[in-house]
Amino acid sequence: MNFTSTLKTENLYENVRKEIQPWLNSITKHKEVLGVVLMSGLANSPNGRCFFDRYSDIDIVVFLDIPNSAYVTNPKKIDRLYPESIPRWLPDFSFYIPLLSNDGVNVEVNFHQMAYQYEKREDNIWSIMKKEAYCYTSEIFYDPQRKIKALIDKKKKLTSSERTRMIYELLSQKRWYVDVNSKKDVERGLLFGAEDLISKGLNQFVECLYLYNWVLRPVDKWFLNKSLYLNWVPDNYSKELSQILKVREITPRSVDERRKHLNFLWEQLINKLDQEGFYEKESFNIVSRRWEQNRQLKVSTTADDILNRLEITDEQKNSRIRNLIDFEMIENVCEFNKKILTDGFSSQSKHYFKEIINYLMKGNND
């Protein structure tokens, strides 16, 4: 079933396209216009909705030839640094027209203005939502030099490394939002906060579900509904989603019930991701080491080096040894071995990590 087939409002698409065609043609007459792209419900593309109802906006993107824009890192600087290079005919981003196809009711026009040379910059990485819009709901209306198609094809791709990073970032938050902090908020009596964390955890799950299916997430208004039509969804997805969205009363029981249904979905998705080689249990550490800029500088720490050499299979022991090494801020393997040989750990460490220090010293004596 197509997503748009579930919409209950009248589709005005054909009449609207016919009505605004002359205006679209007039835009292409301006010498600075390299391309025009139709977006959202107005777009006629393999993945486009071709659905325009009385609540829709007219979204168009105009790509402009502004050579100086290649030298700025923010398009807002063009007007400040090179004001003469911006065409004076450009309208406001948002304005309204009384469409006859919509019984003369005002329809909002969103006139997106893109400086081609700025968009082409290698360091201009499109956001996920921008990529999604051009991937699935765009139609190139005017592109005589085929520059716009080449640009979009290059910029809209979801790379494997980008997908991996985003999935790990979402996995790393699952435990904190759903399993840990929502329970802490209940214990603290912060029930609104606990319900909110479950809701945010649901959004993270659905975004991860899109990525598992190699699909970019759409804007919020289509976010949940479109997820129902992904190639793979968990068992009883629609039913479980309904249960998670229900908040009859703000109580600890409500939080627990919603968490239970959300974890039912997460467990199925995590199993799928495990088969792909993702490590949910290590996701927080992986994100801290590889991508998060405000956590740790070294990808591999002294604790990693020491634990690799120890080759201890017991996860709890490994975790406690790591905590000990981190707390002591040990620089290398030699310092670690010396502390074991000479009982050189700090008095505070001996208090916090007594059992694991005894284990290490016993192992060394053995």
C-alpha cells in the first residue's frame, strides 16, 4: 500500500500543476537561474507523492548562479560580503497566492533560494532531512545544463560510514533514555520527564528503523506514518506503536507500560543490527571514541592496551579493571604492573576497588 493512499483529503495535484505551470516557466527566464526543483507533494518523481491537498504548500527550489558564493562558508554571508551578486528580483521565502484550484483559498509558497556554487562546495555536507527531501520528494523541473542533477546525485547519498555512525549514535542513547534515565525520573518523582524520555526514545527507535532499512528519515509530520511502510518493521509494529503513544495518565505504571512496549520493538531491531555486525552493548563507548567531539581524544586508551594484554574473559572483572585504570590515570602497562607488584595503588583506589586489586595481586603472585 502506498503511503498517500491512506490520505483522506481530495488530491488537487493535477489542477494545481496546470495552474502554476506558467509561473514556473517565468522563473526559468531569469538569467541567473541554473535550475528549478519542485519539492514535496508538487513533485512528480518515482518516489514523489504527487499528492497536493488543501493543506499543502507549494515548495520550489531555485538554484542560482552566484560565483562569489563559492568563497563563503555560510550562505547568509553572501548578502553581507557580495550584496551585488544576489538578484534583486528574488522574493521573500514565504508568501501566499489564492489558488483557483483550491477555491481561491490562500496557499503558502516556499521559495527556497540556493546559491549553486556554495551548495557545490566539498565541505558543504547536506543534512539528513535535506538529503531525504531530494532523494524521495523532488522533481527537477528545469536543468538545461544538467548541473543540478549532478549536484543532487552527489549530495543526497547516504554513505555506509554515515549510516553506521548514525545507527551507533542512536543505539548509544537507547539505554539512557529508555532503560536508565526514565526510571531515575520516576524514582525522583519527575513523571512528566519520564514520559518525555520514553517519547524521545520512541523517536530514536523509529529513526534507527529507517536507517536499518537504508531509508533517510522524513520530516516530523510524515515521520511515524511513513515508517509503517518500510520494507522491514518489527512484529506487531503498528499495534505496539499505538500502545507506546497512549498516555492515559501520568503515572509510574504508564511509564513502565510504555517502556515495555518500546523495548519489545527495540529488541527485534537490535537483533537485526547484531546480524549486521553492530554492537549495541558497546555503542556508547564506540561513539565516544570515534565520533563524539566532547568526550575523549584518544581512540584507544591505556585501559584498552592493558585489557587486551590481560585477555580476561569475565566481563565484570574487565569492567572493574578498566574503572581502576581510568581512576588511577595510569600511563602505560609498566606503571600498571609496577603498582600491582608494589601494592602502589592509592588509598582511595584500595577503598573503591579492593576486590579487583586483590584479584590482580593474587594473580601476579600465582
